[in-house]
Amino acid sequence: MEYGCIGEKLTHSFSKEIHNLLFDYDYQIKEIPKGDLQSFMTQKDFKATNVTIPYKQDVIPYLDQISETAQKIGAVNTIVNRDGSLYGYNTDFAGMTALIKLNNIEIKGKKVLILGSGGTSKTAVVVAESLGAKNIIRVSRTAKEDCITYDDMYKNHTDGEVIINTTPCGMYPNIIGEPIDLDRMPKTEAVVDAIYNPLSSNLVVKAKSKGIKATGGLYMLVSQAAAAAELFINTKVETQKVYKVFKQIEQQKRNIVLIGMPSSGKTTIGKALAQQLNMQFIDTDDEIIRVTGKSAAEIINTRGEADFRDIESNVIANVSAKNGCVIATGGGAVLKEQNVTLLRGNGTLYFIDRPLEKLITTSDRPLSSSREALEKRYCERYQIYCDSADKIIKNNTDISAVLSSIKDDFLNEDTCN
């Protein structure tokens, strides 16, 4: 390996794609079991490498020199091999600082709660100090290394104004879950999550739904990668290029999620979009058949709607973790808030709003098999669709207009997670 990233589990990593967009060098992802780290570090068979969970502190004893920033943080995420001598750096500092500034999150004079006790949490402490935080408190599952417990936080520090998550809670592949209950933190003004896969963790989605400024960690990842690349090959990376790569990766990884009533055209539109944008198409009803061997109608008729919704939620949890897909959901998928939260993690939600008079009844849709039932479902769900959607797409003309509307919005979307 010449250039790359080492860690214990790296199936979630976007680093190879990012480095390949930044510079044209061979960058490899290398998973190293804990027992093999010593062998890798002593062989020194690399020119430079990034370091991620759980080795940001474990690599330090093998280094010949360590930068002042990395020393202050106590964690290393970039190692450069210069003629057999290993130099350690921390580019996470630059990455997290850039993320906070991009999203206009005010740290100065604020009480900052940092979740986690690993290397990235130590980076967050130094970043918060550099940006003028008034108070900084680290929170961990157990009291250690100047960390309080979550119980102590909920008892004494619910006035935290900025929350920085550096734990893996909510990270791919276990995207369900949040490290903190925001309902118990009434003073929160901003949330910064170092997690970048999914693009927006449950924590970020929930924060935004409460009107709290929040961001996931993708821009941090790209910014720290650019800083690492500068050390790798001694070449400056302009901020404009960093942002361009960030937007490229963000768009490549984002899903298009179609919600709406049965017979609103989600499947037809989804297949056409996937073909035109060269994306994978997933229909959650088809996934349910693949997983259970039974259609939605068969499950509802034999086991009831409640069991069907549970099965549907499990399917949605799996497909939500995917990247770069067009996902057509069942008509009732939005009825569970958790489904919407998960779909938003990697997706932009489009409500395919077809007029009631153009919706049709079919026998394979037992909850809307009659006109009366269809109209009832429509009235029950319409506002939920509107509230769940990032964009409402009127489907009362020809399909080409609908496709153009979604593509124009998606391809020109300018979000920061």
C-alpha cells in the first residue's frame, strides 16, 4: 500500500472516493484486526496513511515524531513515512473546524457537550477551545479521563448549547439510534455529528426537525482528507476544490425517496428516474416480497396491518442505509415517524402529489381497495405526506414534467447534510 486508510472496520468508508477525486494517486482502504496493528506499523510498508477508529491513539507509540496539534489532542489520524521515519499529524482538527465554520455554528461563549471519549472527542475539545467555548464537558458511558456519564449530564448539564457527537452511535451499518435524547436538552442551539454515513444521522435529522441547526460530518471528512493529501504529496488543496469534492460525494451518496398515495405513480416515476440518472431502483413493496415471499396484500389479509407495518419498517431500515438509490415507498410508509427519520438520513423525500380524482383502486391494495377506502386514506395521510416531504411534486401532467422537476431539484440541491 502506498497511500490509504487503516482501521478495524471500514465498510462504511468514503475515503477512497474522496482522495481519488482530490488527487490521482492509488489510495487503498485497509482493515487491520487489532492483533495485526503492531506488524503493520513496524513494517512501515506505506508512504502515508490515514488512521481511523479505533487506532488514532494506538499508533502513537510507533511514531518517530508527532505534530504539535496531534500532541495537544493526543490522537493521530495521518501518518507520513519519510525515509523510514514515521511522522504523525491530526488533520481532524482542520476538518472539524471547517465543518463548524461552513455551517455558521457559533461556539464562542457557549457551553459545549462533547459525546464520546475517543480520539475524535479529544479533537473536538481542542477545536471548541480554539473557537472560544465558555465551558467544555466530555460525556461517556462511564466516568473516565475527565468524562462525566450520561446520567450526570441529564442531571446537571441539560443547559448545553452545542452538542458535538464523536461516538459511532447511529453510524452505518447500525443507523438506528441516537447517542442523546434531545427532548431532555432544551437549551440546545446546534448539533455537530462527526458521523458521515449516513449523510445525516438520526441525531441530525431529529435536531433539524426541532428547528436546531445541525450537520453531519461529510464536510469534515473531505476537509481532513484534503489536509492529509497536502501532507501526503506536499501540494496545496484550495478550499473551492474541497467544497466541490464534498458536493460531488454528497450527491453520489444521496438517495431520491418517493412517497405518496398508492397509484400516485411512484414506481413508474422511480424506474424512469433511476434509468435516466444511472441509479439503482428499489421498491420497498418488492423488497417485502423478496424478504417474506408474500405481497403486502397477502400479509395484511392474513396477519393484519400492524404486522405488515413492522415488516415494512425493517425493510425501510435496510434500504435507508444504501447510497445513490431511487427508492419508491409504500403508501403508508410515512405513518411511522422512525421510517421518515431513517429515509431522510441518506435521502431527499419527494411527495408525488397526484389529485384524488386520478387515483385508482385495485384489489392488490387492501387498504384502498374501494373508492370510499381510498378517499379515507387520502384524507388521513395527505398532510403527513406534505410534512414528511422535502419537496412536493405535482403529478397531474405528463411524466416527463414530473421527472424534470425531480431531477432539476435533486441535481441542483445545495444542502450541507
